[in-house]
Amino acid sequence: MAARTELRPVVKLRSTAGTGYTYVTRKNRRNDPDRLTLLKYDPVARRHVAFREER
């Protein structure tokens, strides 16, 4: 179980629209060593915006 969490940690994705909305996901550290940025839907802003990984 410990090996699973080391390679695929749980990360929070916060909206860049400034609404404070977050998604929680897992990422592969080997494939994405730097901070993750994904385009996802922000229901507060009611549009798709970039979500950046926060530590």
C-alpha cells in the first residue's frame, strides 16, 4: 500500500479562475514530475478553466 501512494500521490487541483473550487486526483510522479495543469469544468465560474496542482 505504501508503494502505491509514493508513485501516485493524491494531488489537489485548484481553479485558476479564483473561485476556490478544487478537484482531487492522483498523478503518476514518473510521467509528471512537475506541477500538473488540466483544463476542467469550474461549476462556480460555469466554464472550463485551467486547474493547477497545489501542494
